[in-house]
Amino acid sequence: MAERRAVFLDRDGTLMEEVHYCNDPARVRVFPGVAEALTRFRHAGWLVVVVTNQSGLATGKITTSQYEAVHGELMRQLNGQVDAVYFCADHPQGPTARRKPGSGMLFEAATEHGINLSQSWMIGDKDVDVACGRGAGCRTILVRTGYGAAMADTGADLEVDDVVKASDLILALR
């Protein structure tokens, strides 16, 4: 069985401000304290993995080069404190198991990085993030940033204000 633990994080509304179909790196604004929280995870031996639905690629609202530019700016603002990124460009009306709420991206990451999903966490701002984590056997945290402030009854194990608070809790539990 895999021994590595990971923290899986949604992108939009969780790590950075929600921007509907963000296609401009100038609009990337990482929430305060997030880069430092990711650094703390990595120093404690956790893998940091971003998992994000990007249907704008399938619907033509975002080009591949725009996605890559936004991604580059996000990584710059996160000081490179991310071990892997998985994105799903599936159209919402034709999803595969990779598209959240499916858990395919987490299973893929677990296989590629030797991650023990039952010892890992999924953090996101939507019910689909919680369902994705639960479907993979992870513990889950709903953050109240992005859409999380309006979410109720998601079934998350914990609900906190933001990724910084989530990191405090996870690292305290060890």
C-alpha cells in the first residue's frame, strides 16, 4: 500500500479568487497565506496536488495558451509549492470519471505518485470537490472562500474559512 500522503486542492475559489472562466493571468489572485500554507504542508512531508475542472477548454471559453498562462501565474504566486497538477477539460454534458465530482484525477495522482488516499485530504469550495474526495476515500474539507460561503450540507468532514485554516487543522492532526 502507498505510504505517501497528499493534500488535494481545488483551484478556483479555493487557492485563488473565483474568476468565471479565468483566461487572463492578470486576474489570478491567490488568497492571502495560501503559498505559506502549501509550504508548510510540503515541509511536513505532504504532497500538494491541484485538481481542477476546466470545462472552458471544451466549450471554447478558454484557449490552451490562456489556460497555460493562468496556470503559470498561479504557480508563480504559489512560489512553486505544488507537486502536481491535474486538470479535466471535459465538457459538463459529456463528463468522464476524471471530471469532478468523479474521482478520476485523484486515482490517477495516487497511481502516479504512490499516494495513500485514505490518509489524504481533499480541500475545495464546492460540493463537487467534497464528492470527489469522498469517492476516492479521502477526508474532506469545504472552505468558505469562492462558492463555499453559499454551500450547505455538502457532507464534508470539516468546514473552515480558508486553506490556511484547513492547513492548521490537518497539520495539527498529523
